[in-house]
Amino acid sequence: MAEMRKRLLVALALCVVLCQSWVLAQTLGSAPQFNKAVQGETGAQPEGAFMNIVNWVGNVIAPVGAAAAVVGGIVHYAMGRAALRWFATAAGLLAVSGVTRMIEYFITNGTGGVS
């Protein structure tokens, strides 16, 4: 029973975090903007909220996490511990950042088709 409560609490916390991210993705500044998500798009378009989330992950979360992983790798290397997993994590986070930037580019310029 205690295990189920822990899982339920984790699921609830994850839902709160995701819902908060989605609500923040639909705002411009301190107040919600109705029918505007991103410049040139309306709030009814899901790609507006999706682009904001992708932009946040690609430009903020992944690079900061990569920098923290590099610092962790340097600390572990200096202490004589295995540091390769830290540097691999940093490279993976930078790859995630690059892929999300590519997705952002496709969302922004995807209406032109393949040329």
C-alpha cells in the first residue's frame, strides 16, 4: 500500500510539473494571452505550445544540465573516480539540445515543404 502511495505521489507531482509547463508555454509575460501562443500563431495551434516547450528544453534545460554534468565529470576525474559516464551524459544532453533546436527549426520553417 505504501508503494502505491509513493507511485501516486510521483505521478501527481509529474502531472503538476507538466501542466505548469504547458500553461507557461501558453503565456506571454505575466498574463495569459488568448489566441496568441507564439508570434504569428494562435493559441488554438498545438505547435505554438509545442514550440515553446521544445525551445525551453533545447535552449535552457539541456545546456544547463550538460554544464552540470561536465562539472560533475571534472570533480569525479579529480577524485580518481570514473568520469566517462558524466561526460557521456553531457554529450547526450548537448545532442538533445541539438535535436530540439532542429525540431524548433522544422516547426518554424516547416510550412515551406521540401525544397
